[in-house]
Amino acid sequence: MEQDVLCEPVGTIGYVDPAIEKIGGASTKSDIYSFGVVLFEILCGRNAFIENEAKRFLAPLAKYHYENNTLEDVIDPNLWKQIFARSLLTYTNIAYVVKIFWERIWNT
């Protein structure tokens, strides 16, 4: 039997599940969200949160570019030289699926 365990929310800005405030604590679902952020952080070569920047949160930025087929605008340019395009596509799909999975489990 799988059970969510809520605890007092603690975390780093940019990685913290936005649903924590709504439910009053963190759970295993929160870990899924944070994992997706880490995947996109690696892909984009930037921090999940950059203070004093207009697009300071990476998660919504990555989601926007994925859904609009413009990820090339945010993917770290050095990755294009170091990884096969097919591998890069697979990685981006996995990162996005983690984000979509998180959204679906919160909406059930």
C-alpha cells in the first residue's frame, strides 16, 4: 500500500513543489516535481531559480518552450555539441513526462 507522508515544507526556491502551500506540506509527489526541475536544470545549463531575472523560475520556462517546440532557445548550447540529437530528444521527453506526471497526480 502506497501512502503519502506529509511533512513541514522545506526546500530551495525553484525546486519546491508549488502545490505544497495548497496541501500544507510536502509529499512524495513533491519529490517528483523537484526531480523534473533537476532534469531541466541539467538540460538548460542554468539554475532552477535566478534572483533578479525576469524569467527567474526554470520550471514554467521549460514547460513553455517544450509545449511550443522552442526548447532549442533554452537548451544549453554546449549540449548540442556533446550529445546526439536523438538522445537529446529522449532526455527532453523524459523531463517533460516527469512534469506532466506530477500535474496529473495532483489533479486526481
